[in-house]
Amino acid sequence: IEAFLDALQVDHGSSQNTLQAYRRDLKSLEKFLTPSTEKNAFIQIDKISSQQLEEFLTLLSKQKQSARSIARKTSAIRQFFKFCCIELELETNPAEQLLPPKLQKPLPKYLTQKEIEALLAALEPGIPYQHENRVQAFQARDRAMLVLMYATGLRVSELVSLTTHSIDLQQEYLRVRGKGEKERIVPF
């Protein structure tokens, strides 16, 4: 498990949260596979069957764990056994046929037309700043930021990380770094 997690961190740059979640997921599988009579038993990875993995996921479902949680655990297990096949030369992959549960996609949250109008109207008087000689510049910046977020769908973190190099005024697009450090082009 530790070798797998090290590979995830080094090869894929996985976040600490992902690594901790996968560690918990794989340790819970290890606990499930270890007979209760043998506390420090050694599990032979090549003896783990697809049926045991299915039973583990079924148990999670019976414990009323969320579909999202079970999907993550399924992903961790599949990746772990794929790693074992490639790196540890495991001959058969018992997790190959595991399917995650279907996840319902929630509807996105949005502002109503009235809420948007109220938000834009609240910008008119502007935020009272203490630097009197810069008030107009700050208020113009605030309006531009809000309108840009509204028009492009940028996240707040993406907006505040923009630099002048991120903006192409002639082509009218932004180069944005989003979640997972993925870069995308956003027209405005």
C-alpha cells in the first residue's frame, strides 16, 4: 500500500488529501480481508479474488456509505491492483471488472436574475475604502472582477490568481489555471 501511495505522489502528483483518502480506503479493505482471529496476518495479494472485492463493496453499501464514497474506494482499489500488476508483476487483476456505483449529478447552483441585478446594483455605491485617492480605482477593479466572474463562470480562486500575462485583450481570452493545475482558455 505504501509503495502504491508513493508512486501516486511521485508519478501523478496526487494531493495529500487524495493520498490520505486512498490510504484509509485500502486499509479498510486490508482489515476486511484479514481474518479477525489473526490480527497481524499477512495477506497474500495474489490470493485476493474478485468475489472478495465485490463482497467488500457490498458490505460498504449495506453500511449505508454514500455512492460517492464507494466510488472513490472502488477507484482506489482498481488503481492499487493495476499498480500491483505493473510494478509487482501480479498475474491477474481481481479488480479489473469492479464497477463503481452510478452517481447522480447534482444540479448546479445559480443566481436568479433578481439576485444578479441586486449584486451588480450593490457595486454602484462601491465599497468604502480608506485610501481616498484610490477609491475610484478600487471600485472599478471590484466591478470588473464581479462582471468578469459573472460573464465567464470563473471560480474566485481562478480570478484572484490571474496576472496581466494571463489576459489577451486583442484575442479577448484569459488563460486560467483551474483545479488540478489544469490550464484552460476562457473567452470574455
